[in-house]
Amino acid sequence: MTVSSRYDADAKQVRVEVTQDQKGEPFAFPLTVSFAVSGGSEPVRLDLSVTEKRQVAFVPVSSRPTLVRVDPEHSLLAEVKEKKARGWWVAQLKSAPRVPERLRAVAHFAASRNAADRKLLVETVSNDKFYGVRVAAATALGRVADDLSRPALLAALEQDNPHVRSAAATALGAFGKNDAVADVLEAAWSEGDRSYKVEAAVLKSLARIRKPPLKMLEDALGRDSHREVIRQAALTALARRKEPRAIEILLEWTGADRPRRCRMAAIAGLGQRVTRVATPEEETGKVVKRLTGLLQAPGPRIRAVALQAMRRLGGSAKAAEDVVASLAEHDPEGRVRVAAQAALKAMQTEKTASAELDRLRGELESLRKRNRDLADRLKKLEAK
């Protein structure tokens, strides 16, 4: 639902409009909206019985409210959207007592590229008392990689909470080829962190900004971590490497003797590596052959991720088309059948696209020939 609030200074009242955005009939439910007013010891409350798809109420107040809180007790099971003045959003971000309210305010300002709005997010990364709100603010800052967000995110790498450090490290991966950020991330990786999750985020972002040495990634593959997050980060980074050795390592890590999470990361990495980097036909053939073999794996997750990799390869994996078609029809796992159908469609779509490209090339050549003929006829006419 969407709740719109607007203050009318002349009438000294707040207009509240509630819109139920879902399709079909309206729900009936109670809704509370509270208004903090200067000089008042208790907030003004609107207790509304919502029964229509669109409903409007007017709330008398002594002065402009300083804070508007929709469903302050969070008793509704609903997706709440709000439309209100910027000042009320600022107050919600800075002083709303409940975490979901502040998270909603972070989401509101995350969509803005206005410098003043983004400075609010910078403050939130440093000052909010709950780590989850700081995580959301760090993620929002990472959407715009500039001189405003960079210092705040670099500083957040030093916070005590590992979730915040991880979010900051992940957000820094959006800073392109920024050498200053890459240097900090490289130093952070060398120094290590108390949290495996933070180290994995640092390695992933470093790989996006500056290609780490292959030796660094191979060393990372030798490190144990909770849920294999470091090895998964290293395998993901290998998908960005141009060296043929990267494909060899990824192929090795698809083996049945490797941890399942690592196998899945390596399989996904093969699909990314072949499509991201120009790969010789012989190497592509090895990848397709390995992925085809994995389609017979007993684990449905392995089969599904292999099919997703094939989907990325499209027509390059056409040698496996019959096997994929069989899985799309007969695999006992629904998610595998869905993945097989998507892979099959990608293979066939690419064939269709290739055929269309050939047709367009033929038409272009015909036009060129016709132009040459017209040019010859024009020359003959001019010569007479």
C-alpha cells in the first residue's frame, strides 16, 4: 500500500491518503499513523479503519509535524510505501525509533543522486546505532561511485561490525579502475580480517577493480572458511582472468572431490569466463564437454548450475543440445527441468539470431551489388 501525507498550513491539518496497490478487491485492516508535533508530550494519532482501495483522512494538528510515522508499531503484514515531504524523511532517517522505519528512509534516499541526500547516507553509515541500517546505507552509497561515497566506505572498512565492513568492501567494488581504492583493498586482503565474509568481499571487489596476481587467487583456494566463502570468491575472480590457466583451475574445481559450493562456483565461473573473454574453440570445447558430463551428476544443484552455465554459452554449447533437451523433458527435479528449458531456448535463440544475421548480410551484399550496378549505369549515361 502507499500512504501519502501532506501538511496544510492554512487549515492546520495533515491530509493522509491510503491507496491499496494490489489488484482485486480491497482488504480491510486498521492503520495507525502518528505525528510528532513540537511542544506536544504525546504524538497525535490517526487510527483509521481502511476498507477502500483509496481512502482519505484529515488530521488536525497544532503545528507542522516534525515526524510522520506510518504503522509505528509495525503490526501490519504489508509492503508500505510512503510519499511525504523531504524533511519528514530526514527526520525518519535520523530519529525514528524503529529499525524498519529507518531502513525505509535509507531506501528512499538510495534512489537519489542529490548530494544533500547522499550526505545523509554518509552520516548514516557512520552514526546509526543498528548495524543493519549502516549496511543498507553502505550498499546505497555503492550505487554511485564518486568522491562523496568513497571516503565514507573506506572508513566503514574500519568499523567493528563485520557486516558493515563486508557491505563497504562489496560497495567499493563499483569504483572501476580506481587505484586508490584498489590499494586499500589489496592492503586489506594482505592484512586479513577477523571475518571470512569480509575477506571474501574484499577479494571479490579487488578482482573487479584490479586483476590480482594469479598466485594470489591460487593461494586463496588453499584457505578454509565458513561455507567456503573465500574459495568461492577466488573462483569468481578467476572467471575474469584471460590466462588459459584460469580455465584449467576452474575445470579442476568442478571435480566431484571438491566441496559442493566450490564446484558450483567453478561451474558458474566457466560459463562467465568463456563468454567474458575471447576463448579459443578448443578451450570452449573442453568446457562444454565438462559441463555436459556434469549434467549426469547425482546432485540436482550441480546439474542446475551446469545448465545455467550452458545458457550463458548459448550456441557455443550446441553439442550438448540433445542431452539438454532430454533433461528438459525427463529430469525428476523441477528446477533442473526449468534450467534445461532456459538453456535449450538460449541455444536455439542464438541459432535463430545467427541465421537472421546471415540473412541480413545477404541482403546487405545484394544492396551493395545493386548500388554498383546503378553506379555503372550512371557512368554510362554521363559518358553519352
